[in-house]
Amino acid sequence: MVSIVRMRHGEVLEHRVEFKSVEDEYKYYWGKTESQLEAIGMAANSVAGTSKEAMVKSFSDRMRSARGEAKQLADRGDFQGAVQVLLPIFQTAPYQLMSLLR
């Protein structure tokens, strides 16, 4: 309870994830982007037939493409390259989802 009160007064809650390897980092972002893609897919149902539908399709297509590229890199053992492909899409997805819900 005390931490919630502190957060209301401007303290920042920080979440840190430490990986044992770059492969573990890749697996983390792979799973997270999978969840984000599913959430965007569910939200897409609420915008079907509206002007936001094209935006959702475009972002979903970019996300699937990035995940495909990352998978190919990971399959070749280039986990660092795969993370570099997934990270930008992972960071962008919450903003895309928020814009759908407005």
C-alpha cells in the first residue's frame, strides 16, 4: 500500500529484466510480441469497418514481417540481430494499441 501512495506522488515504478544470454532476450521479445499481436488482433475487431481498420492491418502486417525476419535470424543463430528487429516493434506496439482504443 505504501508503494502505491508513493507512486501517486510521482515516484517511478521501474521494471528490470535481466537476461542470461542474448538467446533468452530473443525468446522474451518473441513471446512479448506474440502477446502484443494477439491483443492488437482482439482490438481490431472493435474497429472493423472504420478508418482505423487500415491502420491496424498495416501495423499487424509490419509486426508479422518483423517477427518473420527475426525468426529467420534466430534460426541462423543471430539472436542479437533478431532482438534488434523485434525491439522497435515491441516498443511501438503499446502506442498502436492505445490509438485503437481511443
